[in-house]
Amino acid sequence: MDLKAHLSQLEDLLIPHQKIWGQEIIHHFPNGLNDYPTAWLAEAQNLSHFDLWQLDCNEIPVNLGPQLQQMLLPLQNASQREIFQSADAHHFDPKLFFKVKEKKYHEVCTILNLLSKLQKHHHRRLVDIGSGQGHLTRICAEKLNLETHAIESNSEFIHLGRARLKKSPLKSPKASLKFHQQVFGDPNELATIITDQGEETILLGLHTCGPLAIDQLRASQQYPKLTNINIPCCYQRITDLSQCNLSGYVRLAWSSYALTLAARAHGQMSYSDFCHKERVKYYRYALHWFLLEFYQRSDFQSVGDSPQREYRAPFSHYVKNKLQYLNLAPTHEDQVDADKWYLSSPVQHMLQRLFIANIIRWRFGQALEQVLLLDRALWMQDKGLKVKIEKLFDSNISPRSHAITVLPR
Ligand SMILES: C[S@@+](CC[C@H](N)C(=O)[O-])C[C@H]1O[C@@H](n2cnc3c(N)ncnc32)[C@H](O)[C@@H]1O
């Protein structure tokens, strides 16, 4: 299917449910629930706790009712991509991966295999955008004998990367690594590094947050012979929503809540993480309702994170801390028994419905991310560039798993 047809297919599935994915359920409490078809809520309520966990892990439980299946199956089919097969496994000096997590190991191996395949284009230079401390840049330099450049805005990361390089210089005499402390934005800033039209250069951005990914892709318009590999993340950092319709083909009305969903609704979670998430959501929703009911605070209050143990303590304890955080005098404490209120059946029933609705809402995240990727790919294609979208990583290991690759023209 071509990019435009794919975008259109996804949008047709998403647009009827814009009110669900476009806003947080708690913001329109209790009316937000009215946007969810009653049959969806009823079917999800009939699932066992185990099946609900599966649903929240992007699975389709066998016992799922027909109405939810009818919505989820096409959405899931239209959002999934085959994973990149990295056949030639790379072997590394374990010292390079000392204290490195499985996620990073998987990402580095996959990228190295991808770059090896692209080496038939005889690249000699790699520019890593938003490189962090330059771990990946360094491995690419060593393994592929490249001249590498790590561009990073955070001075601390640059300092750590340089210190490491000084302590353990690159082994290969054909490789080099240079750090550039720079807030990357304008592709013209690459002129001191890329001295030709880009034919010898790979631009790489692993988990480029928000607008940085777009700035990286824009470089292909300036240097059409460049090989540009971008793996975006943190879409919610995009504040200018026009950057979610770069191609001009997008019909969805984006919101910051939808961008958060696109960025986060992916990974698998253990059953115990799911149970913790449930406790957090119940307390968070109950607090909102409590403030509305007893303090007439209808606006959404940001209340900060709490340590895990706080969600195991009674609700009254959590409320007390949050009232302090919000500088609200606990005037009602002696009049309202917060625990009795929380455990009452109307409150528990409502919290369960809100939690279930939230699980359903998160199921739109993958499709929303695909819309963002397709928009960017179409933007590149309409500039006459050759582009592809690939799922590079196993999303159970690295949830931000998709890459947009712009190939040399
Ligand atoms: C999510 S981290 C990814 C780091 C590294 N690529 C990795 O995957 O481990 C994104 C990095 O981009 C850097 N960054 C964000 N905006 C930037 C910009 N405009 N120019 C340069 N670096 C930027 C951040 O400081 C951060 O280190």
C-alpha cells in the first residue's frame, strides 16, 4: 500500500473516535465516559483481570467481545509493521557494553546491522544527532571504520563522552570521533562537517525527541544525497502542532494528549507493573473526584509523582499528601472519611470504568504514531526523496521502535 493510502486508512479508523484519543478522560470527568460506546465498556468490564492486562499490553484477548474486536482488529492490522531482520549478528567486546541494559544492546546491534547493509553505498562519515554521551557513535566508528561526529546539546553528556574518549581512545586507526556541543536545528549548521552533497554521509538520530527528529529529516532536503536514518521519540515535546501535518495530507486534529499517547502507548508490561499502574490510576482518578466533590476544584490539578509505597498506603494518606502539595488546607478531613468514601461501591464502580476506559484509549496510540510517521515520510516523498518506514526494534525491548530512512536521491 502506498503511503497516502495507508495514511487515509488509518485516519478513517481514528477520526470517528477523536474525542477518545484527543483528550485525557479525567479532564472531562465524569462526562468523558460518555464518549466511549457503552458496549466497549461493558465488554471490557466482562474481562478477567488477566485479560485486561493482555488488552493493556496491546494484545487481543481471546475472550474479547465482538464490538471491541470490531474496532481493535482493523486498527491493529493497519498499525503493525514487520520487524527489520538483522541476520548478521554482530559480536562485541563485552567491555563496550559494561553496565549497558538489554534495551541499549538490542538497539546498537540492530543499528549496526542496518548500517552494515547500507555500507554498499561506501559511506565514510556518520553524524549522530542528539548523541547523548556518544556510546552508539563510538561503536559505529570502531565497527565500521568511520569518521564520526556526535552532536549533542547537553554539555554534561559532551564532557562525559570526551572524558571517556580520552581515557580509552578508539582502537581502529581508520576511525575517528569528534564531539560537537550544539543545539541542532538548522541543517546549514552541518556545513562544517558535510563538505559535499552528503553522498558519503549517514545522518543518524536514535531517539531524537520531539522537534529534533523533524529538524534531522529536514537535512535531507538540503543534502539530497545523504542517507538519513531517524528514530523519533517523545512526540509530546512538539509544541507547534502544525509540525504534525508537514505533508499537508493529515486530517486528524492533533492535541498534546494525543501526542503523549502516540509516544507512550506501546511497550509490554509485567503483570505486577500492570497492578501498580491500576493502583496509581485509581488513586489519581479518585483524587480528582475528591477535589471536585469536597473542594469544588473542577480544574485538572497536576499533583506530581509519588513513590510506589504511597499507593499501597490507605487512600486517606495519599489525599493528605496531595492536599499539602496543592496547598489546600485539609478542612474536610475531620468531616469526610476519605477511606470510607474511596471504598464505597459507587466510587469503586466509577473508578473501574475510568480505568477500563483508559485502557481502551491507549489502544489508539500505535495508530497515532503511524500517522505521525506517514506524515513525515510523505513530506519527504513530496520533496522528491526516496523514503521508507521500518520497524527496527522489538518493541517489547525498545518501545520507540520505528525508523524513517531517507535514501540518497
Ligand atoms: C532521548 S536522548 C537519546 C540519546 C542517544 N541518541 C541514545 O539513544 O541513547 C535525546 C538526546 O538528544 C539531545 N537533544 C535534544 N534536542 C537536541 C538538539 N536540538 N540538538 C542537539 N541535541 C539535542 C538530548 O540532550 C538527549 O541527549
